[in-house]
Amino acid sequence: METTTEIQENNLLIAQFMGAESPYHAGHFICHNGIATMPKDMKFNLSWDWLMPVVEKCMETDMHSEGIENLLNDMTSAFHNVDIEELYKAVVQFINWYNQNIKWI
């Protein structure tokens, strides 16, 4: 089980991946609902409505490497098992991998 701090850090990571930083409210991100939201109030770890657009963006990433294929398979498996907690973890792992290996290329 993740701590509240870890969840907030992961929610910030996801929001940054989605490119949703609000130009009007520092530290806020425009999420699925179109409202500027702080990481502590984000629900990527709890809501399919919040998480699925992120999964879609991850799946649309056109990259081919062994590392990414395994991460995408983890997401697919968690989705098929209808396990939001595992899917959330897989998304966070994917974004961390993406940021370390692809983002700055």
C-alpha cells in the first residue's frame, strides 16, 4: 500500500506526463474534468475515469523496445483483471521508464 505522499508524487508524475499543467494556477493541473486540480486532490489511483485517458496515452506511445513491451503487457493484464490498483502501478512504472529512456531523446 502506498503512502499519501507516494500517491501525491505519482499523481503529479501522471499529470506532468499528460501535459496538463495549468497556466493560471501554479501547482495545479487540468485533469479529466477540466478543472485545475492539485496533486493531493487527484484521483488517478481511485477512479477509472481519471486513469483511463492516461492508459490510452501510454498505449498510443509508438515505441518498440523490450522494456516498454513488458510494461504495456503489465497494463493490459491489470486492465483485463479489472484491477485499478495494479493498473495504476503499471502506469506509474511506464511513465518512470518513459521519462528515463524516451522523454529527453
